[in-house]
Amino acid sequence: VLLVDSNPNSNPNPSPNPDQVLLVDSNPNPNPNPNPDQVLLVDSAVDAGLADVIAAATELTASDETYGEPSMADAAAMIARLVCERMGGAVNYHAYEQYTEPAARVSIVREQSGSRVVLLGALSAGATRHRALLYKVLCDHLGIMCSYDAGTCLRGAHAYHAWNTLILNGEVVVVDVTHNPGAFYPEASDEARQYKRIDEYACPLDLWT
């Protein structure tokens, strides 16, 4: 997976134009595909769906007259639940290996557009890489520092698996946007390794790569 940020002045802080990103994903499907190239375009100027979810995230995390501004943890959890909702809802951990809706949605969008370029906001169902990218985009817009991390698996059910990490109260945590949206797992925990599908939690097919 290759992330290319079109802003040459990109830095860890939100930039004046932070949503110009191309995610080049060589496999839009959990299974090998004869024509696998997929390019996810992140640009709210041309993607009404993405602009809508950015607006929703901004409103969701806005300061409230009664309760004030949400903490970073609360805001990060809100965004995770929003991403999950917009990307097809929660998926059972063990059922994810048969979760084919994202691939089907990508195929429909590509067929309709006649292009390999897929607008991120056009996806109503997303695999972990789509969800993690959307989470990263929203966090960037809201000024929440987080990472986009990708696994090394290139085939099988968890090809191009991805996740997000952020620092809460001085601790690095993995954010769940797929199975239990809004949950945080300390990076060194079993829960984090399970979410990242690494070590003993890797899918048997993943071990072939």
C-alpha cells in the first residue's frame, strides 16, 4: 500500500489543504484479482460523500454549551464510531474473513465511473484499509494526531490490512473502527495484536506471505 500526499509541505499537524491524498492499493479484493489495481482518491472538493462525513465529524465533536469540548479520547471514539457507521457497520471479528461487501462496492463504483480511481466517500462498505484511511483523514481535519499503519500481508483474507494508532494519556493505543468501534487497545496488548491480525492472530493464509 502506498500513501501519496499531494501536499509537499505535509507535516504531522493538519495542513491548510490536508485532504489531497491518493491511496494506491494493489488489491481491492480479499482474493487475488486478475485486474487488481485500485486507487482511492481523498479529495473533499470533488467528493461530496467525503465532504459530508467531514462535516458530520466536525459537528459531532464540536463544543457543547452544556458539556463543553469533548476530550481527545471521547472525540477519537466518536470518530471511530462514525467511520464504522459510514463504512457498513461493525463486522464480527471471525466473520471478517468472509466480509465481501467492500469488494462488491468497489467493483460497483469502478464500473459506474469507468475508472480505477475510487472516491473514498463513495464507499458505503469498507475493509479495514478503507476505514483506517477515512479515520486518518477525519482526524487530520480535526487536529487529532493519529497514524495510518498497514500490515505486511499481500494475499489472503487480510491482504493490505490496516489500522490506526494514537496517543492517549501518554500511551500508544490501537483504535477499533471495525469490530467494536470506539474501543482502544494498548499497543502491546493481546487485543491490539488481535486487531492488527499479527503473530498468533494472523490468518493462516496470511502466513504464506
